[in-house]
Amino acid sequence: MNSPIIRVQNLSKVVPDSLGELVILKDIDFELQAQETAAIVGASGSGKSTLLSIMAGLDRPSRGTVFLEGTDLFQMDEDQRAHLRAQRIGFVFQSFQLLGHLNALENVMLPLELMGKPNPKRAAQEMLARVGLENRLAHFPKVLSGGEQQRVALARAFVVQPALLLADEPTGSLDHATGARILSLMLELNEELGTTLVLVTHDNALANQLGRRLELVAGRLVSA
């Protein structure tokens, strides 16, 4: 078997609270191969978003670690992790996180420009066309619908061709039909580009369309 794209090993997260300690995650272990798709599901407060944040190296675990393509994220300093994120991890959020002063094309070009990639405009145009927004290149986020904004966000995430794409409730602020279209597009791009997709969701119907189901209950992984 090929080496996993991401391996979460013996991961726990504990924070202090008024009663002593609050266990957010405990003894989480799993791995995902290239092109796999997985949904992280569970009730509110079960640790889903914290797990996603640690997988990205944005938050530190209390114990355990995460390997991305064989590299231990927590043996790196923050600058090294930030560089790795920019090169190998894409993000999609419920609130889109587009920059309001940039148009659709500029939002998608930005990560390519920060990486020093050649021809960022052409790559961004091609990716926006792939998500059906070739006629919205000059539009700013405030004049785009929620579904269009999320498609810009998808284009921005996938344009760098990340090894791993992490999505936190990416359809949560969209109506059901628009959310279904966004998920379908994510899965198409996942297959085309070979990206491993991990998605946090409360929606069981959405989760059932992904290849793996990682269910958290009170911070513990009960199914993988």
C-alpha cells in the first residue's frame, strides 16, 4: 500500500477550564490515502473543528501528532508549517473567507502569487471556468450569490493543486440545492486533481456521499 497522505497518530487535545481540564479530543488515530474522501461527523462540541484545525497545523495537540506526506507537522516551527500549508493544503469554509476588496479572479490568483507561481492569471481563469464562473471574473464578493462565492472559494482552494483539502461545513450557509451542487463540484475536483478531501459536516446525507465516515463522540473516534 502507498504511504498515507495524512496520518493522525495518538492525538489528544486538553484545555484548562473552570473545573480543571476539558478533554476536547482523546486518542485519535486514522490515516487517509491519496484521493480518499472522508466526512468528520458528530454533535456540536464533539471536537470536529478542533480536529480539522490540528490536521492543518493551525492548532497544536496536547499529545500525539499529525504526519502530512510523511512530515511531522509538530516537529516544524510555525513558519515552516505556514509554508507547508500554502504549498500542500487547501481550505474551504462555511463563511467563504473571500477578500472583499478583491474580485473573483484576484481572490483565486492570490495564493498562486504568494507562492511565486508562473502565469497565475491564466491558472486562476482556467479554474474559475472549471467551476462555471468564467463570466464572473471581475465581480466582487458582495455582488455574488452564496453559491457563487463558495465556487470562488473552491477555485481558490483547488488552484494550487493541494495534496489535502480541508473543508469546515462548506455547505452550511447554503440552501439544500446549492449545497448539493457545491458538494458535487468538490467531489469532481477531488477526483480530477487527486486531492484527498476531508470535510466537517452536520449533514448525514452529505456525509454519506463521501468514502469514509469519521464519527466523533465526546472527543473520541467511534467509527472510521
